[in-house]
Amino acid sequence: MIDVTISQLVLLCLVLGVGLVSLTWFVTVTRVRRAEKKRLQDVFTCRICGVRYEAESNSLSQCPACGTPNEIEPPSMI
């Protein structure tokens, strides 16, 4: 039989509880960040007027405000 005092048992329960809460928090934050990253993949910012809009993830989309075609990747610096 294992000899365990009440204080050791309480400490063990607290450590396991904090570990479980920490693991749950970490998993939730990771899921939220992945979902946010995936949602922002289809958000474009117009180069001319600065309007942010959602579009299908193809290589070229048109701004609903000014009609300027916008690419997924920003233009390279010259």
C-alpha cells in the first residue's frame, strides 16, 4: 500500500487540475489562432483605396469599391 498524506493528495490534485486547465487553454488558443489565420487568407486589401474585403482564394480579385484588380501577394519592392 502507498502511504500518502492528505496534504500530498491535495497537492497532487491541485497540480493535476492546473495541468489540465493549462492544456485545455493551450489547445483552445491554438485552434482559435489557426481558424483566424485560415479566415484571413481570403481577406484582401485594395492597393488603391485601402478597402478590406473577402474574396475567393484565386490569384486575382477585383475591389468592390473602386474596381481595381488586386493580387493575393503584394507587389514586390522595386
